[in-house]
Amino acid sequence: MTADVLSRVFAALADPTRRDMVARLSAGDATVNQLAEPYRMTLQAVYKHLRVLEDAGLVSRPRGPQPRPVRLEVQALDLMDTWIERHRGRVEQRYCRLDAVLAEMRGDEDEQDHGDGHRSRPEAAGHPDDS
């Protein structure tokens, strides 16, 4: 069930207008008319965007007379954050393992380069620096 909710949340946020509405609601509740102000679209189109956000659980509007405030729902953001952090953790673990391998390889190179006290250089007969 969580995957379905998460899919709806990410799908709802795929639209830049809806992401902007969520960003604006993060500053505080707003009426539909306040949310509609910066957009060049009908109020009906704004309501359609809000319906998608509501269906995804990102916003809510309490029942009652107009104007009703639109409220951002933190639970949906928490769900996204949990999903993102789980995957971020996996990626960071991969990079840590890669860093360890690279450090080990560098350590092996340093031991080879400094094993006799100086860097080794391929010997080339007749090289100008060999004088």
C-alpha cells in the first residue's frame, strides 16, 4: 500500500505547478484564490491541480463553508523523505566501499613507489636525462 501512496505522491509532484503550490503551502495555509493568484489559469484548473494533490495526500481542505484553507500534509512529505533517505543511505554505503577500495589501491601504489626510498622511473637507454 505504501508504494501506491508513494507513486501518487511522486506523480502529483511531477507537475511544476503542483510543486510550486506545495512550496507555497510550506510557508502556511492558503485559500484556493490565494493559491490561484500567480497562475494564468482558470480557477477550475487550479481545483484540478488541488484534487491531484489531495488524492496523493499532500494537501487537505477541511469541510465547511468557503473560503476553506488548503493545508499541506506533512505525512506525505515524511513518506517521501523516508524513501529517499533509505536509498540515499544505500548509495552512500556504495561510495564508502568504493572510497575504501581506492584508498587501499593508493596505499599499494605508495608502497610500490616508495618501497626503496624514491620513486621508480622506467630506465630508457639514451634518454636525455640519463647524463
